[in-house]
Amino acid sequence: MKTLIILMLLTSSTYAQTYEVNEAVNTLEDMKEWLSWDIETGKIDSNIGTLYMDNIGNCLDRLKKHNSATIISTGEDEGEELYAIVLDDVSYDYVTEEELIVWVRTGKIRNK
């Protein structure tokens, strides 16, 4: 029974996070569209607009990557929080918080 409750909490948390990430992705995609129009009409300098578009694009890529993975807290070892990252084609166990941050920023983990 305890396992079922924990599983239900994790599942609802995952759905809520997925919803929030999808909303953020939709907002950023809208912002790119508005920014593109502002550049086209001359409201924003094209050099600055391009920089903004690149930054928004990078944020979108990171959010989409995060949304396609399942990140599970697997507990602590010697006081350090550990995680598992599950992707469609591979999974990583015993991921430290530092490795998780690098993966979110770069998409790479353990030099892969």
C-alpha cells in the first residue's frame, strides 16, 4: 500500500511538471514569434533581436530535453543526493547533483 501511494505521488508530480514545462515551452515559442515580428517591423534592433532569439532557442532546447527524460531521486549516499536519468534509449544510475546540472546544461553525462 505504501509503495502504491508513493508511486501515485511521483506520477502526479511528473504530470504536473510535464504540464508546467509544456506551458513554458509554449510561452517561449510565442515569444520567439513576437520577437521575430518586432525585428521585422524594426521595433527591435536585429542584432539584439537575434541574440534574444538565440537565448530563447537555447532555453527551449533545454526544456524540451528535460521534458523527454525522467529524473528520479534515488536517495542519498554518504550525504550526497543521487538521481537516475531515464531517457528513451539509455538510463544513468547513481547520478550526482553536479552531474545532473551538467546534463541539463549540456546534454552530456560522464563524457558521453
